[in-house]
Amino acid sequence: MSKAIQIRGLRYRYPDGTQALNGIDFHLDAGESVALFGANGSGKTTFVMHLNGLLRGEGSIEVCSMPLSDETLEQIRSKVGVVFQDSDEQLFMPTVLEDVAFGPLNLGLSPDDALTRARTVLKRVGMAHALERAPYHLSAGEKKRVAIAGVLAMDPEILVLDEPTTFLDPPTRRDLLTLLRSLPQAKVVVTHDANLARALTTRAVFFDQGRIAGEGDVIELIQRFHWEYS
Ligand SMILES: Nc1ncnc2c1ncn2[C@@H]1O[C@H](COP(=O)(O)OP(=O)(O)O)[C@@H](O)[C@H]1O
Ligand SMILES: [Mg+2]
């Protein structure tokens, strides 16, 4: 099967000397969805930031068969949409519509086409009623939807979600899960939520101190690492 992501020997050390990734081998098949588990500080977010080149460590990263390099960075960023844990890091324009149109404008679409695309994806995530709202004033669940719309507007092949349900109450979490299930993209989902992982993914990878300590079928891995709230 063709690989959407292929990573070999990824290592990353922060400028202060913290060795956050210690040799990660990872793959994502085309159309597949994978959960990333692991304790706080085990390297999941650092790993995710490599998937679209926000951080550049040692080792090799290929996305849709393209090696990540300065030359391919822009193309890879349009294929891999990363939704961060904290939506406030992702939303920065005065209105929801402008925020979501920002990416397509940067891709070189005309203002009309960018706005049309932004309206389409905002409708897709159930936020068509809030086009002129200030992102800053939205609820946590609404912010998450707008952040997802922002990456969908780039028409990515792979969606990466870093703890998407962290700040959400149970009904908002269920609604988000329904939305995520309806999106056809391959997904990499960082989560502590076993229910979310079972509903969205088939395979899981367990991070421990910057290494992958285990991987396999998502249900089997949850049992093996006792990765469920009790
Ligand atoms: N900006 C940073 N500077 C230095 N160390 C960092 C930074 N961000 C994260 N770390 C460290 O890198 C390790 C991995 O962190 P992180 O990738 O955020 O883990 P996780 O997402 O699994 O909680 C931790 O030891 C964390 O303290
Ligand atoms: Mg994290």
C-alpha cells in the first residue's frame, strides 16, 4: 500500500538541550487513521510539529512520497493540515471568515475564490452562522471547528489533530467526534481519550520518552498499556 507518511530515525533536541524525540520510526498508509498515545511530555506534540515541517529534526520524513526539504516544505504543508491543541494559537484574524480564507489566499487563490472556499468549509464544520464573529469570542468547541475549517480550506490529504477534545465538555466532544468521523482524510490523532481513538482510528502508537514503546491495533494497544480512565 502507498504510504501517506514515512518517517525513519527521527530525533529532535530543543535548544535548551531537552532530547524530545529519540529515534522515531512511523508510517501512515494512504487513507489510514492512527492514534498517538503516551504520557504528558512523551514527545507527541514535538512529533506532530515535524509532520508539516514546523520543527526540523534529524532523520528522514516523507509525505505522499516526497522527502521533506526546503524545496517541498510548502507543498507538504498543503497536504498535511495540523490542528493544534490550543485553538487560540491558530486563530488570529478579526473575523472567522477572514481567518479561514487566510490559508487559501496564501496558496495564491483570488480573494473571491478564497472566500468561497472559506464559506464552503465553514458550512462543512457547522459554522456558517458565525462568519463575521471574532474568533477570540467563540466557545472552545466553536474555535475548534473554525481551526479545523482553516486546515480543510487548504484541501489537505492528511489531518493531524493534537488532543482535539481537551477543552470540550461531553456534548461538544460528541459533536466534534461526529464531525471528525465524517471527514474523509487520513488522520493522525493525539489523544488521551480511548473512546475517541476507538471511534476514529484502527491503529495506535504509544510514545514513551521520545520513543515508540509499542504499536498495533487500537483496541489491543489500549489494553496493553492500560490506556483508559478508570
Ligand atoms: N519549547 C520547548 N523547549 C524545551 N523543551 C520542550 C519544549 N516543548 C516541549 N519540551 C519538552 O519536550 C518533551 C516532549 O514534550 P511534548 O512534545 O510537548 O510532549 P507531549 O505532547 O507528549 O506532552 C518534554 O520533556 C517537554 O518538556
Ligand atoms: Mg502535547
